Amino acid sequence: MKEQHQTECFANGTKQSGKTRLQKILRVWFKKLLKVCTGICFCLPILAWSEYKIGLAVWSGYPESVAGFKDGLVKDGLLSLSDITFLPGKVAGNIEVQQKVAESFRAQQVDLVYSLTTSGTTVVKEVMPSNTPIIYSIVSYPADSGLIESFEYSGNNLVGTSNYVSIRHYLTMLKLIQPETKRVAIFHRKGEPNSKIQSANLKRQLRRSGIESIILQPTDIAQLKEMALEQVDKVDLFITTTDTLMQGGGEKALIEISLDKKRPILSSNKAGIQQGSLFGPVADFYTLGYMAGKKAAIILKNGIRPSQMSSELQDPPLFLVNKNSLDILGISLSVEAQKRIRYIDPSHIE
């Protein structure tokens, strides 16, 4: 039954227009002609042609992810960067801007889109044709948020890499670094499905470990600061989630309060730990981008459909600690903790 469903998806979702097929034929023809005409002036405009067009819908940026994606594309010689034209979308972290980015990619009939974050990828999925492969990354809950059916089988034109980190890793680090924790405050942007799910899972698992938690849902940085200052004397530490508010300046604002009031932050974001959050189990955006790039190369080179591939996550994640914040907060690590963690380099922020 599943095979029949996949066949139907292929029949309905991967049929290309005659115009798209003609464009691909022309690209290949022009590349061959270029080899024959090397050194002849009238052939120089052909240099603008490439075999594949890839749209980069990067939401609010994430240069490490894009760098990893491009490196993954050329892994094992699958593709050459000279075969690819990258069409970078505007960096904004805004739904309306993302819609315009996706509409531009659709008008230019790109061969594939690399899309980042849950919010950004949701927009791209809605706008792009169902026969255009979408490779996503930095999406914590791709199935629960409705982007795909499951990690094993997307059921559509999407596949990618998730920055989800199992809650068990948070509990492991908590016991290693702050074993006396009794009450925490979890922050996530109100209305964001990705971090809402993460917050609920954190709260449930913390309760099982005997740790009380309160979930705070600010809508912006100003409200986040207000909530943090209200709770700072009532909790043992703050926990941040993988959402756009935290990654868009919210965590940095929280760090100022953390270091001033001596309340550690258990972070979900590598950049947050680089900026001053004390510790956290995190996925590396470059690594996830690299994994996504390999998938994109296979799809473009071999004609594999996204629904024939599995989405992935980084396991195990990195157990990171900010040494400067450790000293400021006056926290000492056990011998076991020192063996298992890695001090982060604060000089390079994603």
C-alpha cells in the first residue's frame, strides 16, 4: 500500500512542465557548446548558464548552515559548484518577506530549494510547486509541525535535517553541571509551534526527574526581559528553546540578566552558548547543512525523489560549555563533567 502511495505521489508530484524540461536540455546543450567554443568571444555569455538552479531561503541568515550545505553538495564529487547557480533569498526572518522569496524562486523555476527553520520552510512549502524538491534544515519537529509525515517517509517533496536534540541529553547535562536544580523557567516565543512542542516535552521530562518548571511565552525581546526579571529570583536556572525569538536576539538579552543575577542558562542554541549561555546539548548547524547538502546532491544527480529518502538529525549532539560564563557564575565542574563536555569557542558566533 505504501509503495502504491509513493508511486501515486511520483505520478502526481514530479511531473515537470515542458518548459522546465526544455530549460534543462538547453543548459546541458550550452555547457557542451561552451567546451567547443572555449576562447571565442561570442561564447562568453554562455558562462552565465549552469546545470542547476538552487534557491536559498535562509530566513534570518544562518551562514554556517549555508556553508555546510554547499560543502555537502560537492561531497564525493557528486556535483561541482560550477554546475550550480545559487539564488540567495532576502534575509529577514519575516513571513511576508519569505513569501516573496519563495514566489521569486517559483517564477525562476529553480531545481531545488534549501530552506531553513520551521516558520520559513512552512512558507516555502505552501508557495513552491509540489514537484520542486525542498531540502530543509534547522527544523526541530518536521513531522509534528506538519512539514512531513515522518522522518522515514516524508510523503511529499520535502526531506532534510533536524536540529532536534533528545530531552535525555538536557537531563544528562543538567545532572552533570547543575545537579541541585529544583525549579527552572523555560522560554519560547508565543505561537511558535516548533518551540512550543519542545517546551512541553521539556516540562514533562523535567517533572519526571523531580524538577518543577514554568513555561514563559514572550512575544518579543522586551517582554522576554520583563518575564525573566520577574522570575530570576524564583528559579535556579533559565532554559532556552530552538525558536526564532531566542535565535533572533532574545537569548542574548537573557544572557545579560543571567550573568548579572548569577542564574545559569541551559541553552538549545550553539550561538547562544557562544554568546554567554552557560551550557547545552546542541546540534551543529554546519554539520546539519552538510548532511542536507549531500541529500540535495543525490536528488539532483540521481533523480531521487525526497519521499524516497529519510530525514536525519545529529546524534549524539555536542555537549558545550562556555568557560567564561562558568568563571563568572563561579561554578566548578566535576571530573566526570570535564570528561564529557567541550568548551566552546566564543570568538566565532553563527
